[in-house]
Amino acid sequence: MANVWIANTSRKDWIINVRIPESAGLFMRTISSGMQEEIKGVSPEVVDAIVKHLQLFGALTRAELNKHGKNFEGLAYATDKAFADNTFHYGLEEHLDQAQSRSVVEATRAALAADATINNRKKERVTGATTVEMEQERPLKGVRNKMSITVDPNVGRSDKIQLQ
């Protein structure tokens, strides 16, 4: 029999639903924000099914948390021992960094789309530069985060961020 630990370092609760290969049953577990759950005494096949399911949703191993994985959603797993408290702190910081990076990319896409709508590429530009200001819809702890992005045709071009 084996054990697996699942750590939730995000700010939301995760509900894990895994179809167990040994039976037609469904394994379901809710992992609260900032907590870890130990699943004890299951067969290696069940552990493998749980790990594969977690990987589909971007879960990382304990060792991978230190490598700044892309699209980290806040779930981590281990099959050897429980997670230490500092791992939760690092996982939360990594999750917030990923969320901030995603928001910057999405804001840049919005600014580029607004500029493309205002200034048709086949005609002469209507504006010199297009500035788009964004504000966080649901602020945390009452602090309203704002972001401003300016699209200037006189500055170098980057094709790394696609509009779609």
C-alpha cells in the first residue's frame, strides 16, 4: 500500500475527482486552500491514477516547485513525505507570480486589440499612440490594482504575444 500527499498552495479550494482503475468507483476529495491532504493506504495503481489526474491540471512535484513551472495552478503532490510549511509559502508565491504574468499578457493582448480596432493597418493611423487603462474587477483586501499599457507604433515590435 502507498500514500500520496496533495498540497493546495492556491487561494481557492480544489475538488479532486478521479475514476479509480480497480473499480467503477469515483475517488473524490476536497483540498482546502493552504492545506495538504494525505491519502493513505491505497494501491500503487490508485496513486498512479491520482498523479496522472493531477498532472492534467498542472500539478507539480515537490522538486518541480523550485523550477518555476509554467501555468502553475497551485497544486503539488508527493509520494514520499508530507510537505513542509515553507513549501506552502513558496508555492503560494509561485502561484501569484504566474497569475500576475498571465494578467500582464492578457492586458497586453487587450491593448493590442484595441489599437488594431482604432487604427486599421490598411489606412493611416488615427492616433499616435493608444493607451488602455485597466482596473482589477474584484480587488483583494480593498486595494484596487490598476494597469496602464500604451501601444506606440514608433517603438519596436514584438510578435511574441499573439492576439488570439
